[in-house]
Amino acid sequence: MIKNIKNIMTVLLVTIAGVVFGQIPSAETGTFALTNATIETITKGTIQNGTVVITDGKIAEVGSSVSIPQGAKTIDCSGMTIYPGMIDGGTQVGLIEVSSDPRTRDNNEIGDVIPHIQALTAVNPSSVIHPVTRVNGVTTVLTMPSGGLFPGTAALINLHGYTPDQMYAGFKGAVLNFPATGRRGRWDRRSDEDIKKAAEKALKQLNEVWTKAVQFHKIDSASGGKDQPYYPEMEALLPVVRGEMKLLVNVNSANDIKAAIKWIEENGVDAVLCGASEGWRVADEIAKAGIPVITGPVLSNPTRDYDRYDRPYANAGALQKAGVKVAIRTNEVENARNLPYHAGFAAAYGMGKEEALKAVTIVPAEIFGVSDKYGSIEKGKVANLFVTTGDPFETKTQVKYVFIEGWNIPMTSRHTQLYEEYLNRAPGVEK
Amino acid sequence: MKKIHLIFALLLTITFVMAQEKGSVLIKSGTVLTVTNGTLEDTDVLIRDGKISKIGKGLSAPSGAKTIDATGMFVMPGIIDAHSHLALDAVNEATNPVTAEVWVGDALDPLDVGIYQALAGGVTSAHAMHGSANAIGGQCETVKFRYGEIDPEKMRMAGAPRTIKFALGENPTRVHGSGNGIQPRTRMGVEHVIRSSFQKAKEYMKAWDTYNAKKNDKRFKGKAPAYDLRLETLADILRGNIIIHCHSYRADEIYMLMQVCKDFGIERLVFQHVNEGFKVAPELAKFGAGASVFADWWAYKFEVYYSTAYNAAILTKNGVTTSINSDSGELIRHLYHEAAKSQKYGGLSDDEALSLITINPAKQLGIADRVGSLEEGKEGDVAIFKNHPLSIYAIPMLTVVDGVVRFDRENDPADMRLYPDPEEKIDVTFWEAEDHDRCMANTEFLFTDK
């Protein structure tokens, strides 16, 4: 009895300390049973009044008649729906904390051809942004370096863990910023001539780098990898040349997409088109090439002043209808939490709810080659899931529980903590 | 005789132009979200010559009025954005910490296709603001999105109160202190710049008052004080003729400006962005200051690192008149969705959430007697949605300004530019996201690191 009181006191003290210092409480692991829920498995339909059992970080059982193991912590999910954790197919989460402050930006290293630069290295596990993102049901994000032609290697991370390795979700891809022939923004005041020259130069450089990488692969294969000089950028491109690693190709305007497809096909690269904001213009070409697309932000302005106002909303749906495998990304940092709203707009403007939901769950998992672990609620998969009061895209829907690799994530973030503290501020006007 | 013909022709032209700016339209059988008077099912809204003449059932259209069948759709007041930089050719006069003499109304751009994109998001009015480079920036202009009119004069919401932009924190200290080596470099300096400006304006006002009182006296030998547009504008703030709209983030600087305003007897004050407004919500409520916030933008600079998406809800629950703004050509396209975020973050009711983008911004701009709700006698600014505007599946279908349909999803062509540039050769593809706030537009040259 006394021991119990002591335990209770300890828990209380820890909780109070957490509140006072604004810390996020630790997640909890163990065996959980989420009962009486509607389960949107994504790959195997909807289960009414079902149970999900989580053990050892995995989904141990899913179904309507599942026996609950002894000692499992049961969470009654009556009236609620379980979805697989959402995957944002393109962000800079973990690499940037406060985007205006260069001291907190680790996304953009010096150098034009630096595929060996690893995003995972600079993922800050303590970023305040992780809890803010995951309590909205986004459990997993691709975090990408940015900059020159080959700015580095992106990594898929789960938004829980104390080291980058604990967060790593099993996919890495080299990034290529495909040479752009358009203007990059209103601020881009280069002459037409300069733009053309810059694009030609970049394409020439790309081909040179690629030729070198192919050569490096030949020498490496011939020598069995022995006595190769230290050449980290070429080493990083080796798996891409050999088709063992995906190339994430950032490309947006229609002409550039066509050029990228041509380049990808000529070089036999296993590629993904990222961004593809003008994908709708060349949807059939992309479909024909069979290259998957990660598009977004959906919530954005038309790329050209004369385009119909809703093209960005309708892009994902247009691609999907043309037969392209489409995932949705936010391309965000602090507001990657809005992934469900990007998907929701895509759903409303032609993609439909079901496909949009796939575009933030199973489709990105497939594109990243991790669909054996992520993207749906199936027995044996990693227990990344969230529980809501309804449609996860609807703005007012509340997320009640989030699990990442079986850890029961506290539904706390800087945003909820400030709400708790300031809703009824004490003292008020008078102290 | 010829003259009469000419006058007649001229009159006809004038009538035609007038008819284009103010229209009559009957919106039939919609779910009418009045905002101030609840939700009315299966109800008609009649707009006559630009004004809402009747809200009721079974109304019939006067001759010449267009009829819109809104069966199954939602009819709400046109959305109002209290913070925008659309329709402007110039945003920042970043040459001095105090530039009260300039006015964005001199740089209106009715050809901005962004106006149409905003209309396609149900927005009918906006506060076209000066930027945030200066502690006391330029005067702003409340505009109506009468897209299609090419005369800048027709963008103005005639009769709307005058407003002026102020700015605290990182932007003015970065531009002037770090950039030009002059005050303000700190939040202390910002206070001094504002206080000393008001003090000068007070003295200027007094000098003119003294002169005006004595000038008709034959024995008076003095001269009129030198006219100064900057001081004249500041004096108009002190006189209560101009509403301050102040770019601000941190609680301390928000509190500071309230103290300064109290000391100078200024009552008309709205804070913009005001990310930490939730921390001083009781003080804002007591002062009667408004708060115009982002739904969830944060962490893009250090002064918004300690933010919460629950800001709008905390402010509303503390009794602060709160609006949600865009400050962006992108967010303005879906302010209805931004408003809905206050339901996720803080559980506001439908009417509370809709108020954030209608009647509340109207109050903050001093135009709530004319727009911001669906009431008889108000101006005919209406947005019609498929699905409830607070749903993620909401689709704006028609937007009406002064009774004129300015956006019609089913019938508008894709290319809505008014003035294409024949010189443009390369396909322009804008794919890099805009800076987080457009407030610093035209100051990029000042920084190597944005």
C-alpha cells in the first residue's frame, strides 16, 4: 500500500515537473488492444467494431473477433476510427527548426554534387516540430536536403525516437534537382537567354556527373571494390547507378518533366518524380513512362498566371486518373502537420477520398519500398497508426491517439501546452 | 441637337458602367449562413442594385436580375481578409523607420490575377496593407475585389475608414537597425520611435490648433506652421481618424504598444499576426484591441517559435475581436479552411469560426455596418459553396461583389488575366514557395540572407 502511494506520488511529481517545464511526457510501450473501433485498413477494406492488438511495436492482430492478450492495456475506441499513420512524401522536417535563422537550418550544404551528404545525420530528434506534426496523425515523413544538382540523400523517418537511427524508417534516396528551364519565382529576374544557358549548363553537368558515375561503377565492379580512391560522391551514386537505390528527381514544369522522363529512360534509372506541379500537363507521358510521382504542396498557387485557379488542387487527381502512381507531400517543415488537408483538397478536387487516403499511406510506402512495414493496418506491420473522431481529412476532426512503432505517443505538443497554460491565464489582468 | 445626342450617349455609358459595378441577383433556396443571425434553411437572398434588399422564402427576381439556384448549397457573406498585399504594385517604403506619409492607395493594381484567385476562394474584400519594414509604415487601403474593372479607383471600398500599418519586432529592427545602422535596432528602440513620433505629432497638432485659433485675429502676426504630411497623418491617428493595424508577434511588444496608445489616448488599435496575442489576451480584451491572426503559421522566424495554433480560440474565448487573415496570395484562396482550423484547435462553434473571416475582420476595418454578414441593407457581397464552407470538401462555386457575379466556377474560362504580357517568352513556372509573409516584399535587396 505504502509502496503504491509512493509510486503514485512519483508519477504525480514527474507529471507536474513535465507540465511546469513544458516538457513532452515520454511515450509508453507495451501490449495494447484498441477495441470497438472502425478500422480503415486501406489495403483490406473497412472493419466495423474491430480490434487492433499491438505487441513489440508491431500490429499483432487485426479483426472483428480478436482475442485480447493478458496484460494488454485496453483502449476503448468506440465511435472512433483507426487509420494507418500518414506518410508525408516530402518535407524538411528535422533539418530546419526556425527557417529564417541560418543557425537552425541544416538542409542546404555547400556543393553542387554532394549526394553523399546524409539528411539522416542532421535530423534533430528533439525538434519541437516532431510532436506538433505527429499529434495530427502524421507519423512518418521523408526529409530531404536541398540545394544544388545532387544536394544529398533523403531519409524516411518516424517522428519518435531519441537518435536519428531510432527514427530511421528504412528508406533512403538520392536527390536530384533536375535542371529547370523555367523561372523559379516572381523574384527570378534573369533574362530568357540566361535561363536557357543556365539550364543547358546544368544538363551538361548532370550528364557529365552521370557518365562519371557509370564509369566509377564499371571500375568498381571490375575491381570488386578494391583499391578504389576515396570518392564519396561517386560511392553515393553507385547504388543509384546499379538500380539499388531510388533517385528522387525534383522537377516541376511540363517541359522539364518531359526532359527528366527522357533522361531517366535513357539512363535506366529507378526514379521518382517529386513536386511535378505541372504533372497534369503531361500526365499521359508520365503514366506511359510508369514513373511514380510524389506531388505537392497541393495548397499552392497555379504555376502560371494563365492557368485555371484550381490546377494545384486538381493535379494529384488528374495524375492518378491518367494511371500514375501518386503520393502527396506538403514540402513543408513546421506545418507538415497539414498533410491531411493537402490530401483533403486533392480529394475534393477530383481525386476522391479513397485514393487521397492511399496517397498519404500505402502509396508512399510502396514508392519507398517499405510497404511490407508501413502504409496499412495489417498483421505483422509496424504499429504506426492513429485514432480519430472521424474523417481524418475533415478539419475539425480530432486525433485521439497516435502510435509510432508501437509506442503510445503523448498527445502533447508545444501548441497544446501553450493552450493549456494560457486558455484561462492566471493571473489575469490583475495580479 | 448634336450636343443633346452626345449627352445622351454619355449618360448611357455612365449608366452602363454603373450597372456593371452594382448588380441585382436572386440567390434561391440555399442554406444561408448569416453569421450574425443564425442559419436559415432553404432561404433566398435578393440583392438589388448592389445591396441585400431581402432575405426570406419564395422571393422573386426583379426584371433584369440574374437568378442563381443555390439548392443544396451554402450561402455565406463574402469573406474579408484583414491582411493582404494583393492588388498592390508596391508594398514597402523601406526608407525610414517612419513613413506615415505614404499610402498604398497610390499603387493599386487592379490587373493582379491574384485578385481573381482570391475571389475563387470566396473573398470579396481585403485590407491591402503596407509592409512591415518600418515601425510606422504607410497607410493602407480597404479594397473590394471587383476583378474585371481596370480603373484602380474602382478597387477602393469608398468610405471605408483610413488605416495605417505599424510594425514591431524583427522586421523594423532588421531593416533599420541591422540594415541601416539607425534606430530602431531593438524592441526598446521601436517603442521610442513610436513614442517620439506621436509626441512630435502632438506638438504639430497643437501648433496648428493655436494658429487656426488666432489666424483671424487682426493683431496676429505669426505664420502658419509648415505643413508636414507625415505629422499630419500621425495627428490624424491621435484624433481617432485612422485605425492602427500593427504587425506584431511577441507578447511584450503587443503590451508595449497598448501602453503607448493609452498614453496618447489612442483607442482604435488592431494587432496583425499577433502570434503571442494569446499570452496577453486579457489585456487585449480590456483595451478593446482587435487581433488578426494566422490560423497555424509558426516557427518561420524566431519571434513566432513560441506560438500555438490555438491562438484564435484563446483570443476568442477571452472576448477579443479576432480574425484570421492570409498575408499571402495562397492562404487567401482558402480562408474558409483556415477558419475551420479554429474548430480543430480549440473547438470554436460554426458561427464563431465563420465570424473570424467575415464580421470580425469587418469590425477591425470599421466596415461592419456595410459588410461581414448577410443582413438586409448590407452590401451584396456573397460567397456560395458546395458543401459547408468549414468542411475540407467545401468548394467555392460563385462569388458575388455588390450584386455582380465576379467568380463562377462552372462558367469562367481558365485564363482570367486582364492584361497578358505579349513580351513574355519563356513559360513562367513559379514553383518555389513564397516567403512566409509577404509583409517584407520589396525589401529583399536589403538582405543577403532572407
